[in-house]
Amino acid sequence: MDEEYDVIVLGTGLKECILSGLLSVDGLKVLHMDRNDYYGGESTSLNLVQLWKRFRGDEKPPESLGSTKDYNVDMVPKFMMANGALVRVLIHTSVTKYLNFKAVDGSFVYNKGKIYKVPATDVEALKSTLMGLFEKRRARKLFIYVQDYDENDPKSHEGLDLNKVTTREVFAKYGLDDNTVDFIGHALALHTNDDYLDKPAIDTVKRMKLYADSLARFQGGSPYIYPQYGLGELPQGFARLSAVYGGTYMLNKPECKVEFDQNGKAYGVTSEGETAKCKKVVCDPSYLPDKVKKVGRVTRAICIMSHPITDTNNSDSVQIILPQKQLGRKSDMYVFCCSYSHNIAPEGKYIAFVSTEAETDRPEVELKPGMDLLGPVDETFFDIYDRYEPVNNSQKDSCFISTVNYDATTHFESTVQDVISMYRKITGKELDLSVDLSAASAAAEE
């Protein structure tokens, strides 16, 4: 271990594994270490026995739930937008060859106590029961504008400079009511709060286009895809990639203490009496707790069920977004459900997560609106975990810490933006994600 590396990465969470892979592909000499004896960190995948051990201690899971090895329960379950940034990273690094994807059946939004399919195109807007007749027509006009919008073609802008005009002004131009704004902003553009309304509209229009393009990709009921056997395969896919390019992996390394010189700059990592030297350290917040601050908490319920969620057209896999205004909350709530169709549970079993940014210390009460949508549940586990972000100056101490632990969202868009931002800080260059998206489609349609 007494060698010198360009970068030492601590923790094998998904963010750290993606960065390790990207940096290895760039030709950097990477050492990747983890104090755990398994890949994935917080974003690991558990079988039934491991799930019970984590939440119920020495209790044994009931036999009625089926074989433990048929469960792959992701601790941070998130769907991928079919044309989104994570899929682009997977293609850019060829990690797609280690994974098989399958389209997700449904994408829904909660509105006035009911759930509705999220309409994303002009055709779907006219069919949707989410809006009245006149509102459908107004929404349809906006969707046509978004579909036709081309940044490089001024004719498609209809006199709007989206880099200056706010999203609120664009929505007002089309006369959309608050309910429509709510589902477009939160369930389609995937904003996590309403700050976007007073920011330039270009970001929201791009997000709406991404949703519609992703939806069209596999002609399914949603814009999302998910790996067969769950996300546990992802960190390992990037680990393999890093190894192919000469990266070194060491699991089960106790302590992993970052060493600093007299100027406070990281120069290596010590474990079991040996120090590996490096120019930069990349890690999750748990390895440098004095360089991060707590910024929030995620509260969630993990549920095992024997049926699909009601009113989702019997979807075997589905996302439901409950916008904050609908619940009188400060943050959105998310429901993720997946099943044997993606090989994460035995046949006839479904795994559902309900998650949100914690606003109280009572998850059972706080998560009730999402839990009520599930119907009868076989088993429920409640969990709260903290979110952190770094307070250090990475230019001075050469430590690059993932900006937050995983948020409450059930999609990957915010996670990958964190990775791209860290890549820029570490390397000083932009990550080129202009790739041939069809490279992932064969796997997704299998």
C-alpha cells in the first residue's frame, strides 16, 4: 500500500464509485478504499436477512416472505431518467455492459387526495383527467412550445428569451392554474421546491424536454429505467471499470485516516499502520466529519407488500410524487415501488419506499400521506438519516467531499449533478456527456 496515487477515494457509495471510474478512465492512478467489507456504502443493496439485521437486530424474517436471496432491497432507491445524466455517464464509461435495464411502468403525481399519471406531451395533456377541459388546452399549448423549443433556433422561442424570463412568467403567459404549475414543476421538471418559479425558465424547459424525450425513448408508461437486480450492481460496475483502467480496490480497511501536512493539505491515507500517499482525497462525509455540516434529515419507510399500489394500473414499478403544496409541507414526498419484475423481490412481492425531508421527529405521522397510498403492507421499517454538505475549501486542503448524503428524491438527477460538479472541481474540466444514447437501449428493452 506504500505507493503514491493521484487520487485516493474513500467509501464505495455510488457517487464515490462513479468518480473513481471517471478518474481512472482519465488516466489517473486511483486507490479506492472502504472501511466496510461490501460495496455501496449508504447506497448498498440488502437481502432479506441483512434487512432484518439492520432494522430488527436478532429477529428472523418470517418464512412467508419467501427466500432471502430473492430480495435485493436498495437502501437508496432511485430511478434513472432514460435520457438523463446518469445514463449518459454509464454510456460514457461503458458501464452499461455490466448492467441490464428495464423500463419503469408508471410515473404518477398526487393531487387533491388522488393519484394521476403525469402527462408529459400535448397528446397526454388532452387525455389527462388531472385537468379540466380549458386547462388541458392551455397545458397542451405549453407542451407544444416546449417540444418545439430549440435553443439554437430563435423562431422556436416565440419572442421569449428563456435565459431572462422567469418560469413564473412563462406559466402566466399560458394562463396555467396553480394545480397545473404544481405538477409540471415537481412531477415533470422534478424541482424539489418552488424557488425555480423566479429563476430563468430555460432550466425548467430543458427538464420538461428531458422528461418527454425520456418518455418517448421506450414508449413505456414512464421516462424512467431501473437495473435488473437493483442498484447494487451499479457501484460494482464502476469498480470493475476502475480496475480495468488500473485502479486498485481495498475493502474492509479499518480507520482510513486522512493525513494532513503542516499547511493543512491532505497528502495520504493511513490504514493498519501503512500510509498511501496521494495528491487528492475524494470521500463521503463520514470519513471527514469535521469538514462537513448537517443540513437536513431524510425520513422514510421501507415496506414489503404483496400487491401493486392501487390506482397505478397494476404497475409492477412506479414513482409517485406528492408535491409539498398538496400536503401543506415545506418539501415534496416521494413513493418508489419496484418488484419481482426487476428481480428485486420474489414473485408476487413488492418493495415500496416512502421518503421526504424530515420536518418532525415522527416519521410514522409525517409519512402518512404517502403510506396511505400503499394499501395493506406486510412489513414496515422506519428510518431517519442525516444529510451533510462540506464546509472545507478543497483548493486549500485537497479534500473533495460529496456535497450531500442522498436526498429524499426517488430519481437520480440531483445525485449526478453532484458527481459532475465534483468532477469539475477535482479535474478542472467539464465532463463530456455527449454520447450515443442508443448504446443503453438494447439492454433496457430486453
